[in-house]
Amino acid sequence: MSNTDTLLQSKLQDVEAADSAQSMLDAVEDLAAIKHEGAIDMLIRVLGYNNPGAAVAAVDGLIQIGTPAASALLSQIDGYNYGARAWALRVLAGIGDPRGRDLILETAAEDFSLSVRRAAARGLGKIQWEKLSEQERQAGQIKARETLLHVASEDVEWVVRYAAVVGLEGLAKAMVIDNKRDLAAPILGGLQDRIDQDEVPTVQARAQWALEKMNATAERVCCS
Amino acid sequence: MQENTTNEREGAPQLTVSQAIANLKQTEDQGDRYYAAWWIGRFQVRDPEAVNALLVALKDEQNRDTDGGFPLRRNAARALGKVGDEAVIPALLDCLDCSDYYVREAAAQSLQALHAKAAAGPLTKLLAGGVAAAVPVPGKPHLTQPYNAILEALGELGDETNNDELTSIIQPFLQHEVPQVKNGAARAMYQLTGKGQYADILIETLSCDDLQLRRSALLDLGEVGYLPAAEAVANTLAENSIKLISLKGLLEKHLADKVGAKTTQNSTALVSGETHTVETRKVMSLMDSLL
């Protein structure tokens, strides 16, 4: 066995052997830190334990591993119970794997838990669109835009609306980079609407900052 | 719509305003009455009949627990702070003399919520005897007075006329051995003096071993809006949801101060046409990283 494999095996055994919430958390953090694809199955298993601290560490670890972790989750997620599914969606949103985009869209609009909707709305702003064909990309971006505009104005929780504003900013950026400025136009209107209409100053402020950044990008692009 | 959703999620029985008022006015079923008092506060029923029924409940003698406490009065006192009618302030002030610790605590919190300037004097009276009197009650899980609630309320009720007096009374509580009391004093001292050294006590608490204390320090910092705490808040070992609420508090206090300095009429987050500063961008970047 190579050194990395030996390390992986010992970290996996530490998780197996953990006998308290704290030792589980420590072991999962150590396992996540080696960012090894061989850790994926164990980290996914941890999402199903009733240990929020360890689940957060596993989510971070899986996001770091990226695409292979998303592949594993996408093939299993249908069989998850609500708790594990919520954690899995945070991972998918954090990775931004475009294969998970419909699941993330649905989650941002409909999930019961505000922290899961929050993560999903944020995640829609960092989908790796470049991995899709131009046609799929445009259709996906329009769907994401409409969902985020809806969530930004309709969700009852300020923090989810805030996350949708951040998501809209990321999506608009991807559209501008793609030279699809016309696709981004409705986002400007949506952000202005939040500045004028949102009852929470923090959401207004974040929408204003998003607009400032978009205007700065526009100036850079047009003047360079 | 929003109310219904919350109500269903909490698994609470559905009530209408008129049912809740009727339940609160009857005395046959103590459980229904107790629940109605909570419900009227939870949904902030601004109805004179509801407020009057709460005022009656505040003097209730029937609903007693095995310790001699007054559970219905506690709920009524809490609800009166949420309903937001200033006319109830005298009745809440009377509650500060109640034999039930939890009624006094609820009254202090509600007086704070109502910004009842008239409460400053009566609340400081409860601090008589200073730290030496602030000791546990034998056989009870609490001290002689609801110190944390009293200190927190006083922090918000100070003004030019009484600031010096309040700080001299509150200062000694910074040495109290119960962390919640010490933190309550630190929070109040920061609000009354604006000195960062007091808010720094709350920042230190963010790295202590007790999760509950870390959580309450996060919320305290958010409520007083101490901007230099932003980074420490984001790095605290606690749920992102609480850290986000705390950072929202920092940001909004800062924005309100800025708006207040420019104009008193504009209630929006930013004076129109103005852009964000380094500080506000920093807080929002931290918030983004916690989503």
C-alpha cells in the first residue's frame, strides 16, 4: 500500500472506532482533511448519523473532493431519509455540479428547512455551467434565474432571500462572462426590486452591493 | 399566511383571534387560558379586548404551580411586551414586585421591548445590595433576581439623564461569577458608554467552551451591533444560522447609524446613491461565506 492509502485506512478506522460525539467529530475532520476520494463513502455515511457537528465536517470534506463526491451522492440520493438528503443537498449546492441543478432548484424553492433552502439558493449562483453544452447551459441558466427571482421576493425567511440575492449575483456574473448580457437583464430588475421593496435592511443592502458589483463589471467589460 | 405556516409547523392548535380572547377570558380551563395568553403574544394581537384580558391575567390568583409560582401571569407578562401597547407599562412595573422570579423576569424583558423609560428606576431597585446580594436561591435554579434580564433592559433604557447613575450601579456586576450575569453587565455597559472594552468581554466569550454561552454572546453582539466583532463572530464554533443573525445585527446597526447621521427621514438601508463602505462589504462577505 502507498503512504496515502495507509493514511486513508487509518483515518477510516478512526471514524469507525469513534465512541462519542466529540471523537466522531474529530475523526471526521481528520478524514475530511486528506481530501481523498477513498473517503467519499464514509463521509456520505456520516451524513446519515445524528451528529450535526460531524455532518458539517463531512459536508465540507465532500465539497472539497468535488465532482467525484457529487457523482456518488447523485447516484444514491433518492434512497435517503430527510435528514441525510438535506445534508447531501448542501454538498451538491456547495460543489455546483451541473448534474444536480434540477434537484438544487427544487430545493431552493420548496424545501421545508430554511438552512437547506439557504444553501441551495446560494448554490444556484455557483453552478459549473461551463460543463454543459451551450444549449443546455442557456436553458439551465434561465430556469435558475426564474427560481432565484421568485425565491428572492417570496421566501418568508430573510436569510433565504439574502442567499437568493447572492445566487443571482453569481448567476449574472456567469451570464456576463458568457457574453449573454441580455439573459442577465431581468436580474438587474430583480435586485432593484429588493432594494426598493424588501422589508429587511440587510437584504436591501446585499442587493445594492450586488448591483454595484455588476455595474463595475459592466464598466470593465465595456471599456477594456 | 405567514402566521398560519408558523403555527402549523409548531404543531400548535389553530385558534382565531376571537377564540383566543374568549379562551383567555374564561377561567374553567386553565390549560386553554395559559395557551391563549401565549398565542396572543406570539401573533401580536393588537386588540383592546385582548390587552385587557392579558391585564386581568396578570393579576390571576388561580393558576399556581407547586412552587407557588404564577404560570399564567408569566405568559401574560411576556405577551404584553410583544403586543406593544405602551398603556400597559404601569401594570408591568407592578409585576417587578411579584414573588415569582419568572414573572419579574418576563416583566423586565417586556419593559425593555416597550422601551419603557419609566422602568429604569424600578429596575435599578431590583439591583439593591449589588453583587453581594446576587446569590443563588437555595433549592432553585436561579439567583435572587433575574439579573440578566434586568441588566439587559437597563442597557437599553439609559439616556443623558441617568447614564452615569446606571453605569455606576452596573459596573460591579462585571465581576459576577455567573457568566450570564457578567455578560449581561458587559452588554449594558457597552450600550451605555459606547466603549469597546465592554463589547470585547462578549468577544472573549465567543471562544469559551460552553456552546450556550457562545450562542448568547453571538446574539448579544448582534443586538448591540458591535461592528469590530464581525470576524470573531464568523469564526465562532456555532451554527451558521446564529452567526448570520449576529452579523445581520452588526450590519443593520451600522447602516442605521449612518442613515441617522445623514437624515432622520430616510428609513432605507442606504441613503440613495451612496455606495457600500469597506466595513459593510466586509460584513456581507463574511455573511456570504456562511450561507
